[in-house]
Amino acid sequence: MNIFTQTSVPQKGSVAIVLVLFALCLLAPSCQTNSEKSATQIPEKRPNIIVFYVDDLGFGDLSCYGARGVTTPNVDRLANEGIRFTDAHSTASTCTPSRYSLLTGRYAFRNKAAILPGDAPLLIEPGSYTLPRMLKQAGYKTGVVGKWHLGLGNGTIDWNGEVKPGPLEIGFDYSFILPATGDRVPTVYLENHRVANLAKTDKPIVVDYEMKLTGYPNGIDNPELLRQKADPQHSNTIVNGISRIGYMEGGESALWVDEEFPQVLTEKAEKFIANAKQNPFFLYFAFHDIHVPRLPNKQFVGKSTMGPRGDVIAQMDWVTGKIIRYLEEKGLAENTLVIFTSDNGPVLNDGYEDQAEELLGNHQPSGPFRGGKYSAYEAGTRVPMIVYWPGKTSRGASKTPISQIDLYASLAALAGQELADDEAIDSDNNLQALLDHTKQGSEFFLEESFTTQIRQGDWKYIEPFSSTKKIPTFMNEKGVEGGFEFFPQLFNLSTDKAEQSNVAKDNAEVVKSLQAEIDRIRTKTTREAPPN
Ligand code: NG6
Ligand code: CA
């Protein structure tokens, strides 16, 4: 029997009642008097949860979504045996805001979350509501492995001592992270509070995003040392033959080797699973792939026809397969819910000359959609999403519009946790839609870029820029269309998924009501139920 056969998902108002029933049934496991629709169908043994969060993976970048220059058999298998979403969205078209929303259930504008430098303070306040903290309260062991990019510390960080607050202060029991992204210093791993592999003989690590440090060469003064040419922003400290954003000194023994990410991160993930498996566990596995700099391990060089960008997609697929196989070997797969998705849409040239454009061939990273990373257009946030839980999810493609903002409340329902009124205020419980491809998600959700977009069914509305604000154009040089205008834009995605025809003028009422819904969401402070 499918344990999630109830016909309606408990929405915010009814969650409390369901949870009381759930608690009663936990106390009396034999309680079977409720009908098929009752909370007894929530599994007694809470499943492990893994979120595979790929960086900058576009809608068209997996073979199960139409990729041409690379094959992704391991991820395709999850899609074939689970649910492949065709209208799933990250909450923003860049990394930090999407990650912030995923982990807090709040839209990024509430905390002015934008792409962070590598030495930025922690964006999420310790003690505030977070996804890992909520799951920890439900009895989960919680871990993050991979790219962080949500800031660390309180303002000044001593990279040679304890680096905190960070993941451990916002609900993770274990963390092994790249502090920001691969293209930003410091280029060292951080395990819990400490830089990993730092030796006593190393010079102290110093990081500066303003002032030039000279401990290592930099890309402007020593371009002959570079393996990939970079734009000026990415031309500071050179580590491993690649210039980065920002300057650093010291920590020689701790410097990462980018090509080792797949092995190092997979090993840490497996160790976390091995140590955590007495409890249910939550693993947030945040890939560095396929962000720049793209430096595949030699095992994956030439695995695609697209050069480094395709090869790191193959690498990402291998890592996913390896962790899934590990679950299978340990007998954990049947009781693990896997969510595979991306933090924002694709970009080819994001600062390094790695031939992503030249070798693209007929591959379409954005699939049939317009724009990419940074955009208000669809490809900014429309990303692959696969939900896989052997024997528990239905199998098929889901067309429902759905947003990552809802993962928090959905996973709370799965774990039997009630949410406070001021917790994850933008997140709705769409567990049913995550597990059954025939079910619908929420009526509305926002997407954030340099402006705000909202979806309602097939309507997509892009809020205009105010006349006092400058429209960013830097992505033009990257060949990405932003979709930012001083006038309202409305698209009907059922007939115009490539957003070619702005129908705002002919649908003034729709524009008005969607703008009103954006304004309503902006001012809300609690998890009140949506209108009607
Ligand atoms: C931008 C960088 C880009 C990338 C991005 C973060 C430009 C000119 N530069 O500032 O290379 O590092 O930040 O990417 O856009 S993200 O996926 O982490 O959001
Ligand atoms: Ca990203």
C-alpha cells in the first residue's frame, strides 16, 4: 500500500490537528481505527532525507531533460523510478538567495539576501528557525557537505581559529563545507568550526576582499600561471593554477585541489551517513559542480562533447550515483527520500574561459526556456527537480508548478513537526505533490532575481523596475537575457513558454491582482493561510 494515498494534503490550518493524531498514533502504534485519509498513513519510521543541490544546473542539462552533449545515467535512473518535475523552481536565480530560502522557508528579500563575498558574516541568525534545526527537533541527525555561500562568523573571521557561527549554530550536527564558492577565497575546506588540514607550520590564513595580499601570485600580475583565463573580477589570488575572487595568504597545507572535490565530498557524505544512520538523517549535499571554475577530475575529462562544463555534469552524475549506491549497500535506500535539484539556472561564461560557449554544439542548457542564471525569465529559476523514494513516490512526470520554498513545510509534515506561526512563513506543505506526480502544488509562489516574479497557474508576471533603479546589464556580456524592464510583463506559459509575447496590456486585471499578491506577500509576517 502506498502510505501517502490520502486525498488531501494537510495545509497550514489543519497541520496541527493532523500532528496531534500523528502523535497519538505514535504512542499507540496499533491505532488503526482511522480511515484511509487519516494521519496513520504517515510512516512510523521517519525516512532519511537527502537534498542533492546542484549549482547552476540548467533545465536542459540532464539527459532525462533533453541534454545532448552529455549523458547522466545515474540521475536519469532517479527520474525514471521517481518523479521528474517539469515546472519546478528554485526561489531565486542566484545562489545565496535560493539557499537562504531553502534553509529558512522565507523569501530572500526578507533578509536582503544577495550573492555574498567569501568573508561575509553568517546570513542566518543562530537560534532562528531553519530546516536542519526543525528536523533535528524531530530526531534527525543533520549534516551539510559541499558549497555553503551563506556567510560565516559575526564580522571578522579568524580562519586559523574557530570559525563560527556557521552551519553548526543554525541546526547542523556536522558540516564539511567550501566556505563560499569555488571561485572565491579562502580556497580551503571547513570541517565543523575549523579549517581542515591546516598545519602548525603553515603561515596564518588571511583573507581580504578589498586589499591586495601578496602571499600567493594573482591573475593580473602573473597571467602566465593560469590554466584558465579569467575576467578581472576573478583575477585575484591564484590557487591551483586558477585565479579567484578575493585575496588570501597562508594555509598552504589546507588549500583544496578543485579536481578532488568529487572524491573528497562523496567520502565526507558517506562518513556522515555511516555515523548518523542509527537516527533518521538529513543530508544537505550541496555540489560545487557545475559552478565555475569547472575543473573536472581526470576521470571525467572528455566524458562529454562540451569540454569542462559538460564534463563536470558527468562528474556530478557520478557523485550522485555513488551516494545512491552507498545507500543501497547499507540497506538505507528504501527508507530515504531523495530530492535532486539546482539552485538556479544555467550560465556558460561566468568569469573563466573554459570553452563552455564554443563547445556547446546543439545542447540547450536552458531547455526551451528564455534567459538563464540571474534572469527574471523562466530559465533563471526553472530547474530540474527529481523526487525519488523507492516504493513510496509515484512514477512519472509532474507538470505542477512547484517551488523549493515549499520544501521546508513539506519536510516538516513528513517528519511530523508542527510549525510555529512565525516559522518558515513563505513555505506551504506540498508533500502530496512531491510524492505523487498527479497532485498540484500551491496556487502562488514568488521567484526572486534583480526584480520579483510571481506565478499563478500558467500566468507569470515580472514586476517592473522602478524608474529610480538602474537595470543591471552585466549579464548581457555573459550572453544571458535578464528580462528586466521598467514596464510590467505578463506571460501565459501554457501557450508561450519561451516568453516571447508580453500580454500585460491586454490583461490589466491579471497584472493588478498579481501585483497585489506580491505586495500582500511582502508585508506578511506569519504563516497565515493564503486568500480563498
Ligand atoms: C558573481 C560572479 C559569478 C559568480 C556569481 C555567484 C559576475 C560578474 N561574477 O558575482 O562569476 O561567482 O557571483 O554565483 O557575475 S552563484 O551561483 O553562487 O550565485
Ligand atoms: Ca548557483
